[in-house]
Amino acid sequence: MTVKKYHGSAGGWGALASTTKHLVKSENVIRNIRNLLMTNQHDGFDCPGCAWGELEEKRRFKFCENGAKAVNWEATARRVRADFFATYPVSWLTKQSDYFLEEQGRLSEPLIYDAQSDHYRPIEWDQAFSLIAAHLQALEDPNQAEFYTSGRASNEAAYLYQLFVRRFGTNNFPDCSNMCHEASGVALKQTIGVGKGTVTLDDFEHADAIFVFGQNPGTNHPRMLDTLRSAAKRGAKILTFNNLKERGLERFTNPQAINEMLTGGCTELTHHYFTPKLGGDMAAVRGISKALVAMNKVTPIFDTEFIEQHTQGFDQYIESVEKTSWEEIIEQSGLCQKEIELAANVFSKSQRVILTWAMGITQHHHSVATIQEMTNLQLLTGQIGKKGAGVCPVRGHSNVQGDRTMGIDEKPPQKLLDALEKEFSFKPPQGIGHNTVQSIKAMAEGDSKVFIALGGNFAAATPDTELTKKALSSCDLTVNIATKLNRTHVTPGKTSLILPCLGRTDVDMQKAGAQKVTVEDSFSMVHASGGVVNSDTANMRSEPAIIAGIAHAVLGKDPIDWQDLVTDYGKIRHHIARTIPGFENFNERLKEPGGFYLGNSAAERQWQTMTGKAQFIAHPLPESILKWQKPKQAKDPVFVLQTIRSHDQYNTTVYGFDDRYRGVFGERKVLFISPEDLNLIGMKSGELVNISACWGENEKQRKVTEFKLVSYDIPAGNLAAYFPETNPLVALDSYGEQSFTPISKSIPVILEKASSLKI
């Protein structure tokens, strides 16, 4: 491992060099140059990376560094064929790194696991479908099957998937959204009546202030940096609340800005950077509200007309704010009163404010309360439902929001079920299904016997790694629809299938010709996406075709002609238009350059809540996690750990071993720690520690070993390490209130020297 402090800006020549490196690494240089030129273009494909949107403007390049990594990762020339699986047993593959597994290339033919030989071997598609049908039909209850979805699935695939699963008879939809922005959906539905952000990308061009909470766009959604750069250059104030000092939130050199590239110039993005304690964002926002309440008593700044006409619960909220002491706010947030009042002063002087957040907010025990506190702040001055203002949860995978819109939901709205019944003449299941946490428990306890995954890497993405592996291994059948080999595939059930699918970059040729699919970004914009390069797709099939094949085999003679639906995806979109609000005339509107806007009721100040008004919801500030969790050893220092991504990573996909902006090269088993805490434990950067979670006296021991300490600018008492390496520390039963999202940003841990001597 090499640790070298990074002094440059985000983007710039480093981003271009990284893009070039991964282009060469794909072994598909010429085709991938064309792929990159067609990324996020109207006549091309939507980036398979993040869900940030695109302004409709003519640009030759509409991709970022990590988007280029995602494209090159998917469009590699390497193929994993039968000889690979004949050579390597699964027991050997299990011991290899996540990087090694995915680096082998694209899966090229359907495979079945032979437990006796411990090898995967080829299987014909029809045989695979028949095997799935036999297992599903043999279940005593449809609820004994779990149907997982990754956020990379298209709208068409997700719609077909949820239709098949409900036709089969269950609402068991564990989904990647359960592990990221579930808290956003829950919180916003209760407060403003819709579980999505209220802003469009154009609103960032009109905001006076942008408050950024708990996110690292430089790594996780780099195209956001261009949006923030544009806002900063025209004078908008950007305030950042983030536990770690991240280069991508400090300054940025746009690789497409020739002057900046040639002169070494950059744009200072953040005007004020605050580093609250982990979990302290709610207290910080409460402090801003408290400061605003004091200001409002001197000079009215609240939008009383908006509050009286559009909201409910204002008086109760103000009472809770005034009862909260500054001492409590300062202790919990880790910020001083002057810092919070500075932020409140910027807020009060801004006519149009956007609040935006990501998983640094959503993966805590009190995430729903935190997001509702943010919404309360916006409601005080009428910052929802006007140009240049609103709330903006930044989604992760490119279509995680679209999948939920299409009905991938274990708690489906009754309107959706009624629409499906009317359109397809069957009674969908009415009960609540399993989310991700519940599905793991059901499989581990033997209550669920079949697991089918539409993309993703369930074993690596989920918490409580050993229990999750046990759960998958306990299933009678596991099925993974995937582009590349990953950790889940080498954690097979008693019988296991891998079904190779086309990627976003591949030309999808069906009976009616080359097909396009659609995705929805973080701003409720729906875009068309069509692969542009004819590459060696071997024996792969598209996701809709695979789903239709499974449905046809399972349901037999069914009123829904599954095979016909995939001859032309326009037929799937026809049904979407008739059953999903906002998609009327879907096929026609898809022709619009830049896609079309689904609309947002809250952005129009139409509140689909129980009362018909936006709700101020008052919560007490939560206790520190170190107070409500009992440490195993009271004499040991107890820290709070958050799991994060490296810069060479997207979700569970590891592109390499460098974290350029944080200055770590060649290693992933690292633990970021403050200089103060290094002194506290009497150790130095580069030394090895073991990390043990302490969720309570009765919890089993959870431990990861031999992590290298790295001194970093992070509040004392807080730590950070990469996932999935530290996912084993997250207990399955430790999840957010109301959201069931694993609290991966609030893990209480103790450290010991790797020699097993206590610190």
C-alpha cells in the first residue's frame, strides 16, 4: 500500500488518465471509444453507472470518469466460457477477491452448479427455464420464493419482472433500494406525499444556495460536479455537510473545460464545509431551524402564507425546536454554534434553496427522522414547489428509482394492484412481501426456498455477510441473471443457475429489430437507451427475454403471452402506459430528445398525504448509537464506523485498488482514522488492526482482520472503511426505523492490534 496525500482537484488530467487506463484494460479499445461517444446521447445508451441526469444540450462527451469505468467494465472483450468453470471449482473461486471474479470478463452461456463435482457446467436455456419452473411449482406457497432486483434493470425488464412475480402469487421483492434510499421514500411520502425528489436538473441552474448532505459525488456520481461547478460559477452558495473531507466536494477541474485543463485552473465548489459527527446531521439541521426561529422573531423570514395554506404541524414543530437546547445540538452534531448559525444565515438570505443528500444520510438508525427534519427546514420558507428549490435525494444505480416506479415494491400501492388486475385480468397478491432484511431471515430459517436475482450482487451488497451466505446456501435453488461473475454466484444454493444477460451497451436484437429500453434518473426524467455496438454476445439473452422465458415455463398456458411481449418492447411499454401513472403515450413520448418528465405532485404543491397538506413532523433528537448499543468491553475505546466506496469502485463492483482522491493506492483493507484517535490508541498509519463490532452483550462476535490504519481528516471518534470488506460487521437486525435499511454508517466498533493484543 502507498499513501500519498492528493493535492489536486477532482476531475482534470487525473480523470482523463484513469479513463484511458480503463479503456485499454477493456481490451476493446476501438469499440469502447464509440461506446463512450454514445453514452447518454439521445441516439445512444444511458450510462450503466449512476442516476444523475443530463441537461438537454449538445455535447460530444456526456460521460464522467466513473461512467467510463462502468462502460469499459461492461463492454470488455473478455469472455468467461465453459473451460474456465471446468478448470476452477467453486470452492476455489470462493477464496478469490471480488475484483478477480469480475475481472474475468462477460458471462457467455447459461450455467448450472454441479454440487458433486463443485463445478459450474453449461446448460441449455430451455432446460434452465424448466428447472426453475419445477422448483417454483413445487413450493407449498408462492411466498416461499424471493425475487431480488438490481437498480441497473431497465423499466421494461422491471415491469415484466414484477408482473410475472405477482402473476406467480407473491409480493416478495427484496430490492437494492431497501439498502440505500428506502428512508428517503418513507420520509418524503409521509411529509410531502411522494417518495421522490421534487427538483429537476434545471432547478440547480436557478438555486441561490445548495446544501449538500452525506454524499461524495466525486466518486459516486461525478457528473454532479459539473452541475455544482455551473452553480458555483454563477454565484450560488454551496454548503457541504459531510463527515469526511472529500476532494470532489472541495474543488473541481472540468475535463471538458479547455482553459481550466491547460492552465491548471479549477472551480472552488464548496463555500463552507462542515464535518459533523456520524449521525449528527439531524442535530445540525435542527440547529439551523433553531437559528432561523430566533431570526424570525426579529425580522420575519418564514413564508407564513405558504405555511398556512399548504402545511400542517407547524406549531408543534416550532415547539420541539425551541425545546431543543444548543448544548444538545452541539454535542450531537459535533459542530459549534457559530458554524450552524453561519449556515442558517446563508439559508435565510437565499430565496431558492435545494437540499440534496445520499447514503451518508439514509444508512442510520434515525434516517427517516433526519430526512423529515430536512423537509421541515424547507417548509419553513416555502422551498418546495418553486423554481430553483426543493429536496433532492441522489439515487445510486442508474434505474433504481425507475424500478420502484415500475412496481418493484414489497408494499405495493393499491392503485397499482388494481391497475394490473384491470389490465391483465388476474387478482394480484394483496399482502406485504419481504424486503431485503426479511428475505435473508426467511432464507436462513428455511421459510424461503428459492432465490431469483435480476442482476446485482446480493451476497456482497447485503449486511451480515456470513448469515447472508448461509441463507443463500440454504436455498433449494438460486438463480442469478447477470453480466459478470460475482460473489453471489460462488455462494450457490443446493442447485444454482447463472443466466448471462445483455448489458446496456449491447445491441438487443429481437424479432421486430434492435430494441431500446428506458430508465428513470434522480429527477424523474425517463430516457431511451439502446446498445450501439454489435459485439460477441455468445449465448446471452436480454433481461426481458429471460424473464419472459421463465414466466412462460412457470405459468404454462397463461392469458399473458409472455413470449410475444418481448418480440417488440413497445408492447411492454404499451402496458406500462395503461397501468403506471405518468407514462401515458409512452412510446410516442420516448421519441423526444432528452426524454420526458414524469412530473411530481409535490413540486406542483399538490400534497398526496393523509391530510392533503405537507406535514411538519417533529422528532426528538436521537440518542447517540454509543448510548443505545452496549459495548462488549466498557474499558475499550468505542468508535463509530461507516462503510464507504473507494474511487475505483461502484457499489460492489471493484475496478481497481486505488482511491486517488483519498491518496490510498494498491490496497482496500484500510481504516481511515483521525490523528487524535491514532494518538489515543497509540498507533501509527500503516499498522494493522482488527475491527470488532459491538452491537450488544448478546450479539455474536463480528470481526474483520488486518486492516491498515490511514490518518485522515475525519472527526475524532469516527472511522471509515470500504465495503463489502466491512459488511460482516453490520448485524442484520440493526436497521433504520421504518426503513429496514442496514445502518452501515453507524457501526459501533472496538479496535485491537492485529497481533491480538488489546489497544
